[in-house]
Amino acid sequence: MDSSASEITHAFPPFFLVHRDGSVKRLMVADYAPPTVDPQTGVESKDVLISPETGVKARIFLPKINVPDQQKKLPLIIHYHGGGFCIGSSLDIITARMLTVLTFVANAITISVDYRLAPEHLLPIGYDDSWSALQWISTHLNREGPELWLNQLVDFGRVFLVGESAGAAIAHHMAVRVGTTKGLEGLRIRGAVIVHPYFVDNDQPDELVRYLSPGPIAANSDPKLNPKVDTDLDKMCCEKVLVFVAENDGFGLKPRGVEYCETLKNSGWKGDLELVENEGEDHCFHVFNPTCESALVLVQKVASFVNQD
């Protein structure tokens, strides 16, 4: 084997390395977690195929339902995982642990979209897959979609978009896109939860984003990653937004989360906005340690947001 082929040409720690032969080595890979029934919470999970053409899947988490409440419809949380658009999965053990806790505490059905990752699939593929998943979910509005849990148990008048880091950017953009697109009116997205969002800055080039995407996204001029340039921001479909920032965010993203709130306030959007700072915590701490005290406080806050009238 030619040793030059293994030479590293691009390095983006802690995410991935790229070798001269084009191969990608991810530096953070969590083990796959098969769908199961969690013995502690009773939360059950299953995998569904969103698109046969692309192979995109999603994992659905169902809370334990008491027999007298079987006819009660539950809120739906649509989740987008973080990982800089290039690592992570809805099907790995880290995401499974975190969403099992959220599903249990919120007593909601959660569906997490396993969008395709860059750099093999350059942005905006992750956004495109997430939009396809929303359209797939909307096929259940008439209670005749391909997934029984969604047909029988979801209250489509209480839908929430939730994401952390890169997934928070996706959740935000989905809320704007639904608000500017006809045909999804029956999917009533009540709120968005934006946790430690990964947005770009007008004045600070982002080398990772430049590598993962062509065109306007790479130039920080695409609304998918830069809400400040989004002329449709006032059309966000949800009536409330909950934003979290981490005091000790190791990626330096706290100021961007705060700025996002200011941008949204000044956009003409008429919804309710709340900003919460996770004091003493690092970026996406709740994903890696979902049962620590601070993570449970965050999850309870999200659960209250989802179940608020």
C-alpha cells in the first residue's frame, strides 16, 4: 500500500481526519444500540425507514402507556442529533440513552432523524434528509401512514422540534421552512427547543463548515446556518422557542446562541422566547451524561415546555 495514501490532508478534531486517498476516519464513534424496551423506564424503541432511495432511517421512542390511557394521544418530539453534521447517529447508544430519558420524563413520543453525514454527503444533505423526514411524518396526519405508532398515538396538534448543536440548527431551519411551505398545515408545530446551537458567525470563518459544504453555507451567507441573513425568520411556524446555552461551551458557541435570541426577537416573529443558561456546563453535556443532575434539570425544562398548554 502506498504510504502517501494514508497521509492526513485535513484534520478537524474532535470530529474526523481525511487521508490523501479520500478516506475519512471519524474520531468519535459511539456503538450502535439496537431498538429495545428499556427495563428501567419501559420506553420502547423501533427503527423505521424514511426513504428507500437514500436509506435514511429514524428511531421512534414510545413511553410506557398505562392501559386506562391507551386512547390518549401524546405529544410528538421530532429530534435532530448533534455532531457538527459529520458525526453521531440517532441509532447509537449515546443518543438512545438521552432520548430514552427525555421520552420518559416528557411522556411524549420521540422520533429522531438519522440524516446522512458529511463529508461523504455534503451539506445541505443533512437538511434535505430532515425535511424528507418531516414530509414522511406528515403522511400520518390522516392516520393512514406507514407507521402504526404515529397513526394511533400521536397528537399532531402538539408537535415539537428539538435538536442540540448542529441538530439545533436543523430544528430551527425546519421551523422556518414549515412556516414558508404549503401542505404541512396539519402538522401543528407548537414549539422548538434549540440546545447549544451551532450557527456560523458573519465575521468569523468556520473551517469545518467550509469543508463540509459548498456555496453560500461555506461563505456564512446561507440562512440554514446563519439566522441573521434569513429574511423569512419572522415566518417561523412555532408559537414558542426555548433556547439553551452552556456557560462553559468548549466550542465557543454560547455567544451565538445568545445572539440568535436577539436576532429572533428583532425579526418580527411574534412568538414567546426563553433563554436558559446551563451554568458551569460544557457543550451538549446532557447528551453524554443524561442522568446527571444538571441534565435532568434540562430535560425537565424541555418536558414542561412540551406539556404546557
